[in-house]
Amino acid sequence: MRLMISAVVFAAATAVASPSLAQGTGSSSSTRPPSSSQAKPAKPKVPRPPLEYRAFFLVDASMMAASQSFKAVAGSSTMFGYGAGGEIHNLWKKLFMRVAFASASREGERVFINGTDVIPSGFPVDLGIRTVELGGGWRMPLTNRPVALYAGGGLLFTKYTETNSSAVALPEDDVAMSVTGYSVQGGLDMKMGKRFTVGVEAQYRIVPDALGGNGVSALFAEDNLNAFVIRGMVGVRFGKN
Amino acid sequence: MAPRRSSIRFSTGLLAAAACLAGGILVVSAAPEGEPQVKGAQVPNVVAPRVGAKSIPVPVAGQSPARMTLPVMSAERLAAFEEAAARGLDYLPGQVLVKFKPGVNRAGQQRALQALRSRPDASVLEWIGDDLALLKDTVQPDAGILSDQLAAQPEVAYAQPNYLMEIHATPNDPSYSARQWNLRAINMQRAWDIAPGGSNSVIVAVIDSGVTTVAAQNVNTFTWNGSAIVQFAMPIGLSPDFDASRFVSPRDFTISPSSPSTLVVDTDSHGTHVAGTVGENTNNNVALAGIAYNTRIMPLKACMSYWDRQFARSAAGTPGFTTGTTTLCSSDSVVAAFRFAADNGANVINYSAGSNSPNTAARDAIAYAISKGVFIAISNGNDATDGNEPSYPAYYAPDFNGMMSVAATGQTNQHAIYSTTNDHTEISAPGGDNSVGDVVWQASILSTDSIIGSTIFPRFDRYSERGKQGTSMASPHVAGIAALIASRGITNPAAIEAILRQTARDLGATGKDVQFGHGLVQPFYALFGQGIRR
């Protein structure tokens, strides 16, 4: 169902990017209302900004909301990841869309919890979070500066894994589950020369019902993979702009 | 306090009652047909003098003594047990356990004792540990009255009758095919991949009817042959599925709580069966498997069988058969055993007995043991079909991080029909459910060698595989798994409880419930630990 919704959103966004739906944004230079006897002056045509394409690499630092669970098993509630993505800018006015993939992982150790004490079991477990983002937003270029602010949101398709590498473990002890969430984000990017860009972004991910039920997340009553993410990006621009 | 008939505490009251009606037979299971019985080790004949002989050296576990005595309780102590059985009391008449408030000196104790009609001197108090005393009043047999009078004194923290507790098992004789389903049900094989049998640095105290720790072919013993007191040479022996080196610090507290014997002989089979589940020898081509088969067992006898009482009666020169066939665990012996285990290096205690009477002295002993770093597994009670009253001291389990009350399940992980359902239920383990043909098998004393009512000269040196059911059988599963956890270096009793609770497989209603507690114990995950999601 969520896949269908995301497909619809993507299709709608693509539709608004159609030139037939493009609208001018310039205002008339005259302040007087036109006389009924005068011919209506032609509205000055504002050139539609050309589409711009970007490809970028990203580095994420995700501060997990399930902090107690991640601290217990991985020793930290921050997951570091990397990935790549692409954006199309100026789909309609300053609308942009993004597709990105990010992978975060961390080595941990299975544990026991006794109150506030974390007791390691001696058996390693690797945590993984792989996310496909499908989203977009609105860009706000700063006048006469190579910097643009932007804000947006999107859908997240997340795969969460726990992989046990010890000899006593069986495949049934591993976790591999897919969950859907959404995100809101804001950031800024800066053009570096003609082709390159760098950017930084703050993102809040909401991924409900991914945890809990079993494991230490159940003990801590932490049932989601929500995270506050700081992202750095280095990109390459394509297009005429 | 009105005399109160102890409820039948065996897991299926009807079975036990039927067994009693059919000639007073308590132990009804036998070696399966075609099952070879295994004879214990042979040692030179020894002579056991009558009660009171103190000069005879007492053997330590595993040694073959030149001379030894089969310890029996005093005639006075036996009389109390027999009177309790005859009157249907759940306490020893005229006996109370009293704890004085901190700082109360001898004069204060004496003042409190003056509240009793007999006005006993404080010197008659028999101390169990530092702060609990056993008082035997020869004037007032109603221990309820005695304890009420003492409890009303400002110097007294509490006083209670010396309650009798009963073991939570029923002997059975089911089909061979059911054997050791219990270990498969909790996936024990995977747990052994992590901790194969545990470590011999871990000690599990089994407070029960004892586990025989020495072999002797001819122990002179006295019994009643139906017309006269006779002396006979009784063989005793170790289970062939326990090496003598597995035992540490055996004690018999049924003889005297304050001065226990170091010679322990199981004349019931319950203690040996329970210890077998905790950790009888494994991978040795003998009998069956135990859970923590590399740990050491501390056999602490606190439960007295029919035969213990019969031997004491005859040794005291009293003609006839003793009263009552039930194996009983008096509170003074149990309390002393808990304290001994805590003071002598036990990491885990299993106690598979209880009664329906609140037992503050036992609660205090439990608190003491946990404070010394001992994890306790205790049987939940077998009264679901017999009034479903809570069992003490299992009832206190939720008050402690470090003690778990264990309910019983059957082969399909169903709630065993007899297993008490109460808020004090904390975890479940296989205990058998003979209503659907499930029992737990372990090596224990050959039942046909000591049938009450038909055997005149019992022997306790031959063993067979025996099937029993009860929360008595469930509890040692948890004790054995706790010993494996301790073998991995986690010895804090609160941590062990937390691990067992958190890794249990939820059964029945979601979350903790009165039938299964937190669920079925899962030894593999109790050793493997938890990830974030699983």
C-alpha cells in the first residue's frame, strides 16, 4: 500500500514538471490597471528555469531515537553510513525531487540487561540499516550567492538487519526486516565552481514499529527506528544552469 | 491454631491418594521393563552403631570408609514428626521458629519467653544462624498458640510454627518413548554448544531428600519387620550417573538442623531425581543427561522420607511402623540448609518443596542466601487441581530479584494440569504432565527396592531410570540453566533472574501470566544474549 502511495506521489510530482503546466512568476511592470479600451498588454514571458540534475555522494550520522537499545548493543546510539543519490531540480518553479540510498552499519555484541547494567554475552552481532529515500522539496536560492536553502520530506523504505557471525548462531537468530517510514529534512548547498556542490542537511526520520517485541528494544520500550540525521553531501551538477 | 491437615502436595492428588489407599505405597514407579538396573560401587562391610554413637568417623563424599554410621534423628525429633503425621498437622507440634529484633540481648530474649506458659529458659533455644532460634515447648503442643504469644512480645520480630513442607513431585511409570523430551523442548542441545555442562567452579545446592554421596554395602540399620525390631545390613550407593567427585559439602539437616551430619543418603529418590536434572553425568553412555553436568552438586538433605523416620523409630527401640508415608521437609532443616549453602560457596540453590502456610523464616533464609550471591530456583506448587492455593516459600519469589518460582509444562509446552496458577509464577520449564503421558526421566533409586508397605529391608544402592512429574521436576531445569549462566561468569542472582525472564519464550496470555509466568525458559538465548530486535 505504501509503495502504491509513493508511486502515486512520484507520478504526481513528475506530472507537475510537465512544461504545459509551467506558470510564470513575474509581475507586471505597470501599476495602473489597464483601460478597458486598451489592448491587454502581453504578459512578459518569464523563462522557465532549466531542469538541473545532480548526483551526489552522502555521509550520514544517524542519532537513533532508540538510544538505550543501540547504546547497549552497539556501544553508541549513533550510526554512521554512506550512500549516493540523485536529484532533479526545477521540476516546477523551485520544486526538486530526490532518490537516494544510504547504508549504515555498526558492529555490536549481544547483551543481557539487568536494570541499568549491560552485561555482554561475548557473541558479536552486526547491525545494519539500509534506506531508500524517495522525496522532494522546495529550494530557496539566496540572491547573488551560490547558496540555496531547501526543505522537504519523503518516503523511506528501510531494511533493518541483525547478523550473527558466531559459530553457534543459526540463520533464525538473524533479523532482516523491511519497514516503511517518512522523513522531513532541511539543508543548504553551495555551488563549488561550475559543476560541483557541497551541502549539509538535517533530517528527521520516522520509522515506526520497527523494533520492540523482542530483544533489548522490548525491555527499553523502544519500538521505532526514528533518527535525527546529519548528512553531508558532495555532488556533481548536470544541465544548463 | 486448629490442627490442619496438610494437603496432598503431589502433582496429581488423585494418583497419590490412590497409591496410599492401595497399601500405603508412595513410590509407584519402577524401572522400565527390560531396563537393566545398575548397581552401585562395592565397598567393604561397615558397622553402623545405634543412635547416639558419636565416635564413629563420618566419611566424606566419595570415600569408602572403614566404619560409618547411618545417621538417624533423635527419638524426640522423630516423635514430633510422627505426632504431626498422626494428627494431620502441617507443623511440628510444640515447635516454633522465633526471630528476635536486632539488639535484643539474652535478658530481652528471656523476658519474651516468659510470655509462654512453660516459661522456658533462653538457654534452650537452638540457634539456626545468628538471629533465628528454634524453641521446643513441652507444655503447649499447639505451635500456633506459641507463635502468637511470642509474636506479641516487643522483643520478637516474628515467630512461626516449624512448618512442614512437602516435595512437589509424583512418581510415575510412563512409556519409554517419552524420555528426555524435556531437554529437547527447551532446545538444550544448542545451549550446550555454548556452555557444555558448565564449569566445575560452579556449585548447585540441591535442598531436598538428599543425594547419596558414598557407597557402603552393609550399613547396620534397624527396622521393624512386622513383629520385632531387627538389625540388618543395608546397602547404600551412589548413582552410577554421578561421580563422587561431583559432590561437595554434603549435609543432612534432618538429623539436626544445628548440627548436621556429613553423611547424606537419599532414601526417597526425589533428591537424586532432582539433582539428576540439574546435572547428572552426560555423554558417558550411562542412563540419561543432566543440564549442568560439569558443575558440582552440594546435596543438602532437609526432607525426611518414610524410611528415615522408620529407621529412627526402630533405632530408638520403638516397636511398630512409623506414622505417615509422606516425605516432609521441616522449616528448621530447610532454613539451616539455605543458610549453609549460602555460607559455603553455592552459586545456585534448587528447592523443590513447599506448603500452603506462610513461612517467614524460610523467606528470611532466602533473603540471606540471595544477599550472599546465590540464585534460587523453587518449585511453584502442584495444587492447580487441589484448591490452587499458593505455595510457600515460592510465593515470595516476586519479592526477590534472584529467586524464580518455576511452573511446569508438558511435552507440547502446555500448562501442566497440576501446576499451581498464581501471581507468584515467574517462569516455566518442563515438569511433565502425566494426564497426557508426559513425565521427566532421570536416574534415581530403584523403586522396587524400597516399596513402603511391602518392603521390610530396603536398599538404596541400585538405580534405574525413573519418570516423575511435578513442579519439583521443572525447577531443577531452571537451576541447571542458572548454573550454566553462572559458568559464563554471570553470578549476580538478580542478573540471572533478569536474563532468564527476558529470554523466556512467552506462552499463554501475552506477557506475564499466572500459568507460565514470563514463559518457557530458553537456555540457548539465556546464554547467547539479545540483540536489539531479537
